[in-house]
Amino acid sequence: MQRTLKQPIEIVGKGLHSGKRAVLRVLPASAEYGIWMRRVDVTDRDNLIPALYDHVNDTQLCTRLANDAGTEVSTVEHLMAALAGTGIHNALIEIDGPEIPIMDGSSAPFVAAILKAGLQEQDAPLRAIRILKDVTIAVDGFTATLSPADSIEIEFEIDFDEAAIGQQSKSLKMSNGAFVRELSNCRTFCRRRDVDMMQSAGLALGGGLENAIVVDGADVLNPEGFRRADECVRHKMLDALGDLALAGSPIIGRYVGEKAGHRATNLLLRELFANPDAWEMIDVTSEQWNDLPGAHIKPSDFVHA
């Protein structure tokens, strides 16, 4: 069955790049609605944007969506991961500016608010995209692949020169609350020199140690250190789930990313849908539903930090 929220949620934070206050509301929506973004501060043109891969117009530092009228919302990936990871299929997201608030740099604040609001089952069948054959994209040394599998699986590998990160890899099935339990509180990360470069260019003005892990060589500049020893690769998996959610329906298949990011995952979805023999849309059976990310979530699955 499809699912929405039992009641609206509101979250106040700041944009990562603008540093400006941002008010986010996530509202319940009817079955078959999907996920839409609405810029409530935009009144002179179309302010509704579908949360779909073919409306992504930038992936350089985050995932940004836009409609044909030029209305944009950026940094959508952590919220999209929270919605996918808790099994929310229908919702209207209202935001009063161009950026989803960064919060602590993870999906945890969004997941906490969703679970507090409650999940509402809807009397409508859930459809999923089942991968039938391998699809791969390789660009600029990054590789991402979707291949057939019985459930949603994500495997990721990263390799950074910084000793604090180094080489990390992890594979995880996104079932039985795994996203909520294993990935949702893993924060975005960056290198000290990247922060300096972005801020000198007028970006990441809202960034700081309260919403990102910052490393400098072998040192983690955050006083609390990592939440998990492999937090960085786990965050990459979180990003991948959020970007894959822009397919518009859950994907039943295995995603493998090697040094990949927002661009690679979006290009992978475009390649997938350009090959209609590589996938099919199916009605999810009760057995398949049990393996989806939002199935069987328990309050005890969620740990903020």
C-alpha cells in the first residue's frame, strides 16, 4: 500500500549555501499524488516542482530541482532519503526559500519529525520499478550501476587522500528499518580546503561544524568526532537513496556506487529510463513490501546521534 503522513510537520533551520533561515513544512497528500515541492515565497510564476529525476538541473554540490518556470529548490537529497527511508510515497513539501534546511547534515531531523507525525497507510496499491538488467554510467572516474535484485540494496565505495576518511566500503539492504537505523544519522562531510574555497566563492555560508563533518588530513575538526567509524561512506549511501527516490517510485534492484555522487546517480536514472527494456513497473506484493525501506519501522530503530 501507498503511505503518507498522519499529520503535517514543520522544521525550521537554515540553508547550507545561503545561510538564511528556512521554514519547511511536509504535508500529507492523497494516494497517487507523489512527492511535490512548493516554493511558498514564489507568487509570480508556477511554484510547484515535481520531485523527479528529469527536473534535476544541478548536481555540483547538492541536488537541485527546477520546473519549466525557473522555480528551484536545492539540497533536496537528505529530505528525499528520509521520505524514501520511512516509506512516504505521497507528500507536499512547502519551503519558503530556495534551499531545504541543512539541519545537522544528515536525514535524522527529518526522520524524527516524520516518525513523530506518524505514518498513514492508504488504500491504493504501491508500484515499484523493478530492474531487469544492468545499467551502468561511468563519468570522470565515477561509476554507478543498477542491477537486478530481490530488494533495494545499496553498495558504496569511497577513497579519499585524507587519512581521516581513507578508503571505506559498505553494502546494505534497505529493509526492516535499515535506513532509519544504519544510515539516517550519518552526516555530510567535506575537507577543510573545500570549505575555504566554497566560502570564498560565496557558497556554504550556512555551513559549519554543527551541520557537517570537516576533516583536515588525519584530523576530524568536529569535537565529537565521527558518529560511526565509517560515517562518510554511510552518508554517501544516504545520498544515493535520496537521489534514487527521484525515480518517482521505489526501486527494486541493487545500486553500486564507486566514488559516485549526485551527478552519477542522476545520470544513472536518466540512462535507466532511456532503456525501457532494463526495467518494468510492477504492483508490489505483500512479500515485496516487506523488503522495502519503510516496512516494519520501530521507534527503537531510530538513534539521532
